Amino acid sequence: MKKSVRRILLFAGLLGLVLLTAACSRQGVSAATKPPTGGPYGFIYKYLAVPFQQLILYTSKTIGGKESYAWGIIIISFVVRLVLLPLSLMQSKKSVVQQEKMKVIQPQMQLIQKHQKDATTQEEQAQVSQLMMEVYRKNNIKLTGGIGCLPLLLQFPVFIAIYQAVQYSPEISKATFWGAPLAKPSLIITIIATLFYVIQAWMSTKTISEEQKQQMQMMLLMSPAMTFFISMVSSAALALYFLIGGVIIVIQQLLNDFVITPRVRKQVDADIKEHPVVTVVTEDTFKKMASQQSTATNNSAVKQQEAIIHQRNRQRNAGKQQHKNK
């Protein structure tokens, strides 16, 4: 759940960057004649957008033709996503390993979650949380690690570079693809790009449990929605990048479903045979905990009562002493 929240925040940050870049352009999504020279936008343009412009122009000259600029963007986008593919596949593998390991401790986790809801004091909640961490530790399950959202973070400079490369290049900004200007939004390209992310989201639900589907529902909807919205407020060039990314991510999902997941499941099954699941919590664990808490509560009550009686005796003795002195 925490990973989903982080990814949603990253998507929101990406949207903010695109909107901010568009807002600071002289003519929004239309072609700008004068690139920025100072501040952060000047730095982004000089060190990110200009190299991308040169790559796109070189690729388009090599290809030739009416839509060569668009094909230059497509080829560069494909190369970028292909470079990031190993990282994404590594992330998928770590995610599958985590899911498979979580399945074997699910009975213990459900028991912990049940008693966590029933915990009424901070002390009880802390004890239950410690038990949860002990289950993870003794079964060699790491809650941290992996590359997380690194592939998405690495794409941030690419998004901005492609946007500004088109925005501030007279040749590229006037180019078209399927009749749509690259510097302006294209509904057709946006819809096609979004469909690939919808397909990938649907495919990803085929190998997970119903409980996981409910937990990931927001994330599965967020990815296509943000793809559509960002493409519609930026440019067709950026939508092309998302389209290529959608193709790659569908291929990645196929590899994940038919290659990575079966292998990981075999590895996890073999590991469990060699290192059986360690049972940390049972119903008796919580009964014993409840008994200890009850005993501790009773002892505390007895001590409080003794303290009250002791205080009363002291007051009574003090009163008698005062009476004798008189």
C-alpha cells in the first residue's frame, strides 16, 4: 500500500512538472520562438532539451520523409524505454518474490491484523507490531530494498527534455504525425497511448489475488488516467513517448506473467522446502499476551489500592499525632 502511495505521488509530481513547464512557456503548447536562457528552465533547455533536439534532428535526417521528426521521437523514445527495461524487469521480479513470500505467511498476517484492530491501547498496538516485524524477520522477508520507483524517476528528465526539444525547435514544432502537430495535444495519439496502459493494468490483475486487486485498484486506474491527462495538457510529442512506453510496458507485463512469475514461484517453493515457514504467532500467542496484560492490570490495580490504603493510614496517624500534641 505504501508503494502505491509513493507511486501516485510521483505521478502527481510528474504532472506538476509538465504543467509548470507548459505554464512557463511563452505560448503554452504552441511553438515558442525564443527558448529560456536563465533560471532552472534555461538549465533544463541547455543540458537536456538541446541534446534531444540534436538527436531528433539527426534521426529525422537519417530516416527522411514527411513524418521523419515524429519517427525520430519514436525511435529515441523506444531506445530510452529499452534502456530502462532491465530495471523495470528487476523491479517486477522483486515484487513477485515479495508477493510469493507474503502468501506463505498470510495466515499469520491475517491473525495479526485481526488482533491489531482489537488493540485498544498503544502498548497493545506496539506489541502486535513487534510480532509482525518478528514474522518478517524470521521468515527472511524484507520490507525495504529493491529499486522501487527508480524507473519512473529516471524518466522525469526525459519528459521535460522531449517537451522542450519540440517546444523550442522551429523544425520539430512545425512537424506533424498522423496530421497532428507535434507541438500540440493529439486526442487520437493520447487515446491509443492510454489504451496500452489500460491493457497492461488489466493484464497485471490476472496473476494476483482478489485482496491484492482491491489494494492496487487505485494504482491500476491512476496510471492510464495520468497518461491521458498529461498527454492532453502537453503535446503530441510527449504522447508519442507515452505510446512507446505503453508498448514496452505491455511487453514487460507479458515477460512478467509468462517468464518471471513462473520462475520465481518455483524458486520460492524450493526455498520454502529447504527453509520451512517459521510460525511466530498463533491464537495461543494472543491468549498468552491477553493473560499477561490482565495480570499486569490486576497487579497495577492492587498496587494502586495498597497505595491508597497506605496514604489513608498515614493521614490517620498524622491526625492522631496532632491530637496527642494538643
